Amino acid sequence: MTVELAVVVPVVVVMALVVFDLMRFVALCARFDRVSLDAVVSQGISPPWRAGRRLGLSTRSSVPSRPPSRARRG
């Protein structure tokens, strides 16, 4: 009985450590999935304001469609 216990205990301990590390890895992957989605949404690029006006996304009506031209002197 002692020999069997001496052989089985180290195997069980190693398997428990592998399962523990696997569960930590799965938890970190799940956390990364949530955090990466938030990062992508917060770092997303909005369309330029001219494209937004064409799409009807602009809320400012006083924004000129192009900058005013300068009058030439001379």
C-alpha cells in the first residue's frame, strides 16, 4: 500500500497543478476577451466630419462644407 501511495501521490499532485494552471489560463482568456472588446470600441475611429455630414451624422448645421477661400490682393 505504501509503494502504491508513493507512486500515485506525485502523479495526482502534478495533475492538480496542471488543472489549476489550465483554469487560470481559461479565466485570463475570458478576461482578455472582455477587455479587448472594450479597448477596440474605445479606440475605434469615427468618420471624418465631412463624411459624417454626407451620411447625416453631423448634429452641427453651422459647420461649413469647406473652409472659406482667401481673397487675393494685388
